[in-house]
Amino acid sequence: MSSSTVQAIERILREAFDPEHLEIRDDSALHAGHPGAASGGGHYHVVIVSERFEGLTLLEQHRLVNDAVRELFGKRIHALGLKTAPVSSR
């Protein structure tokens, strides 16, 4: 997928979570020919560490991230792998 999608994900996550650490990897090339890739949606993996995750379960952390980038699902994101953590776990 395009670097513009990575930039969009980064912008949204930085604004929503003010992360201490953020990595975004575009894995779309690994899924070439996958039905989701045909629709234009890419495959991405995010590692994010934020104080916003303090006291939340892993499921709650993932829901927050998915909700933040929800507008990108479908056309720009087909799959999003997540690794989230509160700052205190580092």
C-alpha cells in the first residue's frame, strides 16, 4: 500500500495516544494476491506504547487503537496487527 496510508495511521495514532513509542510496518507486499489486497486495503502492523493504556486490558487497548483508525478500514486498511503496551510495562 502507499506510504500515505502509513502517514495517515501515524498522524491519527500520534494525535490520539501521544505515544512514547510508535512503529508502523506495511506488510502489504507479503499479502499480494490476497482477496483483501484486491480491494486496495493494505496489511499493517503497529507497535504502540502509550500512557493512555495504563490500567486497561489488552483487549481494551486494541479496541482504542481500532476505534481511532476505524475510518481507514475498508479502503485503506484490510488488516491491522497490533502490539500495544502501557508505558509502565517497558
